[in-house]
Amino acid sequence: MKKNIISAVIAGAFFAVAGSAMAAPREAVDTATVTTSVLATSAATVSVTPNSGSVSVDDITTNGVDVASVDVSASGLYDGPTGADLKLSVDANHFAGGQYWKMVSGSGESFKVFVKTDWQQNGDNITLRTDGKTSVPTTNIVFSTASGNSTVSPGDYSMPVTLSFNTW
């Protein structure tokens, strides 16, 4: 009987400890809301097609002579949360500063051009806002000689450009 009483006392102590652990007050509490943004799957497509030109060495020193152009178009466009645009940009090696880009030969000779367009000029890029548009029809963007160019050697001069669709 003594064993039964001791066993009952021990069992009662375990139940009391377990019960008090379950009923303990919460000492600190914090809550958080987790948010997941589900973004549109882009079906947008953009296209840039070069239109090479031929000019004389004398034309390079004349302001406003068209030397090349690109045709750009886009489809499947959509609005971003606060805006969207098409951007035609040039890399740092083909940016001449200000609003001027440059055509460069394989030997490193170059001449400055400016972009003839009604798109927004932003130094090394031009942009067209596309809010509310689902497409941009083929648009010709022309590159023309800038004033102040020196005579250059005959040869091929190039300028890679990148067209992108951007939302923000």
C-alpha cells in the first residue's frame, strides 16, 4: 500500500507540473502578415531592326545628315503598378555624353550622332511611355550626325542598341 501511495503522489506531481505548463500565460506575443505579390507573366515582345546607311567622309562633318536608323515595335504590352515604357539604350562605349551617342569603327575612330525622335531623351537612352497601350506600331528612329565631328577614315562604323520593355 505504501508503494501505491508513493506512486499516486508521484503521478499527481507529474500531472500538476504538466497542467501548469499547459496553462502558462503567454509572456510575449508577436504577429506578422505575409504578403506574396503575384506578377503578370510577360507575353510582351519587342523588336529592333537595323537600317544601315552609307554616307561620305564629308557628310560626317555636316550636322544633321542621317547615317542609319532602327525600326522598333512592341506587342503584348501591359501596365506596371505605376508605369511602363519602351527604352532604346546604348552601352557606355557608344555614349558620347549629353544627348550624343557615337558610331565607332573597328580601329576605334568615332563620330557623334544624335537621335531624331519624339521619344524622351535621357542621355544614353530614349524612352516612350506605354501606359494604357498594348502595342507600339513599327516606328523608325533615325541617327544623324552631330555638329563638331572631325573627318574620319572610310570604313564601317557601328553602334549596338538595346530595346527593352520596362514596368515599375
